[in-house]
Amino acid sequence: MNFPSSTSPKPLAIIAGVGTGLGASIARRFAAAYTTVLLARKLEHLLPIEKGITDRGGDAFSVACDVSQPESVKNAFGKIEEVFPGRACAVAVFNATGPFVMKSVLDVEVEEFDKGYGVSMKGTLLFSQRAIPLLLSSSTSPHPPTLIFTGASASLKGSALFSIFSAPKFGLRSLAQSIAREFNPKGIHVCHAVIDGPLDVPWAKEYLGGKTDEETIDPEEVAETYWALHCQGRRGWSFEVDVRAMGEKW
């Protein structure tokens, strides 16, 4: 595990839900400017992404964290503060998501529903409660401190067979709105990104069904959108953006 120097002047970018797809793309993009802190449930999934960043000259640090568990989130942020005492946090991204399961509402198990709620709603709350104080104290980044939440088409519409995924995503969007209305006036740029369509990531291959490149979303392009949100000036903030491939029907 890489331990970046605590004397590095670079602020932190804390990213929850770092996997082989969008989370990794976001981490790599923000590592161009900041020390990236990578959070996910399994440390072994983070270490190759961390190595890829450090091999390219960036700073990265991995912390195991289950965002649905209060003690795990508390311990993860305690570790961040231990390794980077007093370091400013420029951006925090909540990219974690619950299970992507297509199933009739008649067949949904309560345990499955709880998992979606635990990540997308409870996780949003727990992560925000720890990240916001760090963002409020940030003063060394050239851009406004930014808190970004990853949403989906399911944040706006509850399609058939998607109740396990869409209901928690609706809740995440509502929480993001409440957080934005409370903390925008205090200087934190809060954003919600609607990812409208399938991401071209390894775990989604079975759902793509032969879709072309023009019908799937490049996670690197989404990461660029997140960076652009972070760079917006205080007199021109966006709360919500939608991102889709050129061939997506909407």
C-alpha cells in the first residue's frame, strides 16, 4: 500500500465506490490534480487502481470501507485524518451503488431491498456527514469544494423490474437536493449526475446486449464531466447534469 507524503501540498479527492469502471476513471482524472483517497469494501480491489495512479506519478491511498456501515465509515475517515492530518479536501465523490438486480416486485426479497437502501441512502448520509466538514474547511484548492453524487436513469423513473435499484436511487437524489440547499450557501458545490444509459465497464457486459459504442457511455467521459463540475465558478453552479451516449434513446 502506498503512503503519500503527509507534507504534500496537494488537497485530497475522496472517492467512495471505486471499482474497475467509473470509480477508477474518476480516481484517475482527479489524481491529475489531487491526492486521491480510494474507498471500497474490499481493499484488494483498490490496490491495482492505486498502483496504476502511482505508477503514473500520482498520489493515491486506499482504505477499505463499507459505506452502509456507520463504524466502517467512521474508521475510514479516521484513517484518512491519521494519514493526512490537517490536509484540505477539495472534492468528495459518492459513486457507490447498491445491487443492480432486475426482478418483479412480487419476487423482491427484503434483504435485497435493504442492500440497495443501505448503500444508496444510508451510505449517502454517512459519507456526507464525514466529508462535508472536511470540505467546509478546505481553502487551498483553486476550485470551490465539491461534493458529487452518482445517480442513474433510475433516479428519475422507476422502470418495470428495477424497484431494487430505482427506489434507493430516488432517495439518493432527494438527499443530494437537501444537502445542496443546505450547503451551497456555505460554499460547497453539491452536484448530482444522472448517468442515463449503460456504462461500458467490465461488470456491465452481460447487460449491454450487443450495443454499439455509440449506445454506451465511456466512463472516462463521465470523469471529465465530474472534473468540469468541480471547475465551475461560484456564480454558475450546476446541481444536476445528465450524461448519455449519442445513440441513447431518451
